[in-house]
Amino acid sequence: MNPRRREILKLVSRDNKITVSELADRFNVSAVTIRQDLDFLEHEGFLKRIHGGVISIDSDDISSRLAVNYESKIRIARKASSFVRSGETILIEGGSTNTILAKEVAKKEGITVITPNIFITREFRKSRDNNVILLGGIYQKESESLIGSMTKSCIDSMNFRKAFFGIDGFTIETGFTSKDMMRAEIAAYIVQKSEEAFVLTDSSKFGRSELIKLFDVEDVQYLITDEGIPQNERSYLEEKGMHVIIA
């Protein structure tokens, strides 16, 4: 994704609606070029075209988050995808890097993907060779996630080995943390069911502590991140037995 398209995502996320002419003026390019950008971004599921412009799809600001550290997230997602084998059933919880993971998994064959996140399911809308199971529950509009006791009941009825999570923060003192209490509750429930838990995050989340604890360090077997992870936090996680993989 080129820098102009990333900036368009940020603008749409901030303003919710913007016209082709406004974007053309801002970037000093033709309306034809902007329409090509918008066609690409809509095709990828990041926004929605309207007559003369574009609007946000309002999914917990995921379009904006996808645009941040995009290249790192691509590398992390591709590395995570290499752990997914044909015939497997996996669970993808949510988050911007996991959205890219879903896009990579959709290129494979014979995968069953369980998710509580509607945005994740969209990445498989053109995939004929994989199955997608959307968990039930209360619809959280901002994040497009399903939450609550029904979601937990659905998780109880599913069998999967690998689960992939995103985080909002990590420090040695607080561990893995999230901004969203309800989604954190579901993530904590999922991690107890999985045999192999993967955390996918770019290094900007290290050194940050958010409101809600997600799960214990000991609950996670793999962390996939970029080379910017602080050495002290990497050493701490490896001492706890976690496989830290640099993408």
C-alpha cells in the first residue's frame, strides 16, 4: 500500500466522509488517480465508495489502524500465515494485523477459520477453498466483534488448536493489555481453549499499558513482531518460555 493510500485511510477515519475532489486537491493528483486509489481501498474492504466520494465503514477505526506501521504488519501477518497448514482449524480473534493475516490465510486451501469478528470474515468473501465460522453473541458495532456469554458458549462447542490475537499494549509489569473490556474477556476465554496461542503485534505496542489485562504471559506460546521490540522485553518473554519471532 503506497503512502498516499495510507494517508487517505487516515483522513477517512478522521472525517468519516470525504470527496474525490477534496482528495485530489489535497494530494495534487488527478481525480482519476484518486478514484483508482478508492477502488483499491474499497476492494480491500477498508472503506465504502459513494457518489462523488467515500465514507468510513466505521469498524473500530480499523482502517486507520491498518494504515499505521503497515509494512511491519504485512511482514508479521505473512510470518504468522506460515504456521497455518492445510486442513487445520484456527481461530482469529481480531485486530488490524490479524485482518492482514486473514487476507493471507484466504490464499490457502482447506482451512477452517473461526472468528468473533465480522471484519475478519470479509477477507474470505471470495475464497472458495476455506470455511469460515462466525461466532454468535452481542454485536459490538464499534469493533464489529461478537461478545458476551453466547460467544463463550460458541467457543466451548468448537475445537481448534491455534489461536491468533492482537494486543493494545505490553509492559513487563502489566503483561498483555487491551483497551476494550468486553473483547478482552472473550480473548482471555479463547486463550484457555487453544493449544498454541500467537500474539501478533508491531513493536509500537511495547512499553504501553492499557486498561484491561488480556491474559498471562505463560498463556502465550508465540509472539510475532518486528525488530523494534525492546531487548529487555524480548529477553523477559523468552525467559518465560515464549518463542519470539522477528518478521
